[in-house]
Amino acid sequence: MDRKKIISIQDSQLIKFRNALREVVFNAYIIELETLIAESRNLTIESNLDRIKYLADKMDKLRTAWKISIYTCSLCGSRTSDMVFNIFFKIWFCIECYGKNQKFYRKKGEEGEIWYDESTSHVPSTRWYP
């Protein structure tokens, strides 16, 4: 995606369906995470170090996939809100959190506060705020 994307639903039945789908995916995420945690608890470090590293990596990837998905806001964790895709960070925010971030970055840019990002060759914050 090369532009901001807003996914907003107005129909109440579709909102209920979306929220139910997000709840199903969340429950599957929690069950998988609990399974991995339970398996890692039963292992000893001395004899199963490779397996523990594998499980830790898998849990980390699962948490990251959940955090950046459209199913949840990356800041507040809301699973019932309409979502906005932030192209700079490549993650989804609920509309409320996205608006709060916009105000924050605009205010800091107007105040002249400068942040630099390594990937953008030191572009001042006033040009790259999300």
C-alpha cells in the first residue's frame, strides 16, 4: 500500500460480523500462544535448548503478526474499531489512536522539534509524520 487506507463499516450487521470474526481470530491466537507457552514450560534448558529457542521464536512471530494485523489496534488493542493503515509504520491503528498520533506529530513539527529516522536519510519530523 502506498497511501493511507481507512477500513470503515457503517452497517450494524456487518459490524457485528466483523467483531465476531475478530473474536474468533483472537481466540485462535490465544489458544496457539497458550499451547506454545505450555510446551516450553515442560522443557529443561539443559537438554532442549534448540527446541526452547524454536518455540520462543514462534511465539515472537505470532505476537508480532497479531500486533500488526488489521484485527487489533497496535496502540490501544481495540478489536471493535474501524481501522486505518499507517504506511510509514506499516501497521493498523484504530481511527481514534491514528487521530491522536496525527495531532501529536503535527504539534511537535510546528514547535520545531526535530526527530530523525535512520531509514529516511535524516529527514526532519515535519516531513515524515504519519
